[in-house]
Amino acid sequence: MKPYMIYHINNDNQTFTFLEMREVLQKIYNNINIVVISSLLKKEMKQFLIDTDILQYVDFYIGKEENQNTEFQMYLEVLKRKKNIKPLIVVGEGSSDISSAKELGLNTIDLDYEKDCLQLLDILKTIQRERLANMFDHTLLKAYASKEDFEKLCQEAHDNHFAMVAINSSPVKLCKEILKDSPVHVGAAISFPLGQTSIETKVFETQKAIEDGADEIDYVINIGELKNGNLEYIEKEMKEIVSVCKENHVLSKVIFENCYLTKEEIKEVALIAKRVEPDFIKTSTGFGTSGATVEDVLLMKEIVGDKVQVKAAGGIRDYPTAKAMIEAGASRIGTSSSLLILKGFDELYHF
């Protein structure tokens, strides 16, 4: 997915173009950075943007001033520092803005009037679909899964640009071989689904999974020790597993299994994670008495802030549920229903 684009608006038909854009922008603006860069965007045009509610979707406005490129480069640097993963749409007019965009290293697309307006809408939808797919940890954790099942899982993940295949640690080597020419990660579930093994055992299983090719590790905390009030144990366990992952440049995810925890216990483990800094904290295994809830995702994200990402998993089987989790703060979705969720997105946006 290309991170930067520029849309070339035909100057005689600006009103039509922006109005056509508005419907899509209203649905997906939270997931896209929008920048207006223009030599022709005068006061009248800016007022039109305000009147039609487009300006509220604009993150940065650049007129044709001497320091235009410098200002825009600074804006891009801010996005990079924030580790901003949202695509960037640059709305511009005329060949001079296309040239400016190219000088700034942007991928550009030059579109004309009505016949291409629908193409822009399709581009926006495609970006959103791609971003959604990139959030999925495509899951197969059944004890009876066969080689053919894993081959199918990996092919689906590759074809749909999912982030990862989520599997138990035993088939990691098989899936890594299947996906050797794919950007899709292989993720191993450690001490799954109960978390009732020693720290030493979890560390060993983590190391073995990484040796076999795991790019990501999802481990289950020792819920019993948490219930005993042994927060030092939970922190030690997290530090040791996260340390192994960081040493090997592998992503780490800490599974809380919230269905067994009180809100206070969720807060306590999230605070530990904020100190230790795994890559993700995760709601559930999908094997407990319930799965992810919007309330829990909001709580977890509120505690860890930008230091740690949140993965929602368990019971997410349709697009509205996935969308609600993402809006609550989840940046990964663990699900065996990835294809159904994408189908729901396609039906909603008429792909």
C-alpha cells in the first residue's frame, strides 16, 4: 500500500469533486491523514471547504508560500515521529502542485474530472480495505488442524494482505516455509490457552518458536499468580519474554484473558505493560468464557496510551464488531473470521 498520494482536481469543477469526496471522507476520515496543498486555493475555496464540512477532515493546510515545501516536510517528520500508520491523501490542483509533491517524495496520481472522481472514491475505499486487512491476525488454533488447513490459512493471509497467521507453536516451521516469499508474519501462541506453565517453560517455548521462524509471539499471562496478587511474578514473566523477543527483533503480545479478570486486575497488568513495553497487550485467547469487548479495549488503551498497542481477539466475527474495536483503540484484530469481516466491509462499501 502506497502511503502518499496526490489528487489533481480539475480547476473548473472543484465543487463537484469535493462534494463527491465528502460522503467517503465522512465514513473513513479517522483512518486517513488529509493534506490540502494548493497554489489556487484562495479564500473563496477555503470558505467553500468550511461550508461543506470538508475542512474538518484536513490535518494540514498549505498555501503557495515561500516556505511551503519546508512546512510540509516538517509535517511529514511529525507523522514519522508519531509512528503514524495512517495513509496520507494530498489534495492538490494543477501541475505546479504535482511537481511540488514529487519533490517531496510523494507518490502522485493525476486524475481529471467526473469520470475519474469515482476512481478517487475507489482509491479511498481500497486504502481503507487494505488498512483493515493489514490489522488481521488470521487465526487457526484448533488442536485438530491439518497440514492442508495451514496451507489454506497461509494462502488466505497472503492473498488478502493480512498481518499475520496466528497459530500454535508446533506448526510454526511449516507456516514459515509456506510464507517464505510473503510479507505475512508467522505468530506463535505461547503457553496457550491457559498460561499455566512456568516462566522458564514459556521462555523456552518462545525461543524455540523464534528459532523455527516466528515473527511474533502471543503469550498468556499466569492468571493464577495474578489472582494471588503476585504482581512481581507477572512483571518478571513479562520482562523475560519481552526481552527474548526484543533481542530477536520479534513482536511481543501479552494476552490478559480479560473474561477472568476484574477491571482493577486489567488495570494492574496494563500498568505493568506500560513499564515493560511489549509491542501489544491483548484482550483474550478466544478460548475463555468470553472474548473482546469495546469496554475492555477502551480501558486497556487508556492505561497504556501510545507506549503499547492493543490487540482485540475473541468473538470478533463481523465488520461492525471489528470496526467498533478499532475505533476503541485496537490496532490488531485476532480472528478466524477475517474473510467474513472483509466481506462485510465489501458489502457496506459496494466493492
